[in-house]
Amino acid sequence: MAPTAGVPPAATPPPPVSDADGDTDAVATLTPTSATAPTPPPGRRPTRSRPRPARPARPASARPSLAETAGPDAATPLAAVRLVVGTIVGPHGVRGEAKLRLVTDDPEHLVHVPRVYVGDEPRPRRLRGVRFHRGQALLRIDGIATPEAVDALRGQPVRIAGTDARPPAPGEYFLYQLLGLEVVDEAGEPLGRVSDLIETGAHDVLVVAPPGGGPDLLLPNHPDVVLDVRPDEGRMVVRPLVYE
């Protein structure tokens, strides 16, 4: 879906950033509607690098859910969306390459991207080169030619136009297209709204905040559970799991 596109094999995506020209931001992440769960070798516990899928309601002091952060509406057209692909963490070498901490699940696609937006700049810069080193991307960006120029941009997000992202495959959506959707069951009964997404080793888990408060409803992003996603209508039809 983040195309369901979305999420990202990176850590939990940072809050979206709003452009000075009114365009909206999201994380360049795709969330697939289905995946095959990996089977750990016998005698070994699977490594957990992400939050557990079962958790109580967040206390008020916890990190806000993605739906509580500034970002585009699910129906926002891709042409108006800026997708965060990473954050500049410093220079590499002496020729002005910028090290980018990636937050996209499709970093290889960056080699096909012609331009990027740096920080809150309303106009894009030409992307002159991309290579990868130790899990980070090294970018050569037009107008940034020295380590000092890169260092001045440390901590700034790098974004791409939604139209420059890899097109979603069938059954995939960008993450921003899921957040805030109304969730109903097959009978049309409202269950809440999508407020967050948890990446797991198997299927991503949609976090649904119920309308009257209380514990979150956790739904695996699986075609047997998520039956229909319609961002343009602002809703999602699901079949909650029944435990016996």
C-alpha cells in the first residue's frame, strides 16, 4: 500500500514535512498487501528490529502516531506530494557528496530520479549522481560541491516528487494513502481510522484507532483481512480476524 505501497524496510518513517509552496510531504514507502513470513532456523529466535505487533494503547507522552503528524490527505494527487527518501547526515569525501540515511523501501530507484528537493526548498535540484555505501546513499546534488556545503545541510530531509517515485504495483499504495482512512467491516460497521503502521517480519500491521477510544485494533495487512482499499473514497473494508 505506501504503493500498499509503503512501508519502508527502514526504521519508522519520520514525520512528513510541509513545503513552503503548499505541497505536502510523505515518506516514500510502499506497503505490500501480502508477503511471505520468513521461517527462522530451528533453535533460533527471530531477531526483532521493529516494534512488536501487539501493544497497549499509547500513553500521552509516547511518539505520536503517523496520522497525528503533518502530511497529505489520502486523496492528494501524486503530483502535489513530496516523498521523503532520506535525511542528510554529513559529507562523504572532499567532492561534495552527501551521505543520505535512507527511509525508503526502494533505494535502488533513486538512480532513475532526475531531481530532488532539499529541506524546505520549493524548487528541486538536479540529482547528478547516486551510489550506495554501507547502507547509505551518496548523492551528488546540483549546487552542492564542497563538504562544507553538505555539512550546512546536515539533518535536512531529501524528497522526491510523487510522480518520480516507482509506480505502485497492483494492490500497493503509498503509505500516506492509508493513513486516516475510515475502516469498516463487510457489513459497513465503522471500526475506526488507520492511525499508524507497524513493520514486522511477516505482514505489516495496520493500527486502527477506534471511534470511541480504547485499545487500538491491530490488523495484518493481508488480502484475507484487508479486502478493499479506496483512498479516493477515504475508506477501507476489512475482515477482522476471529480467534477461537
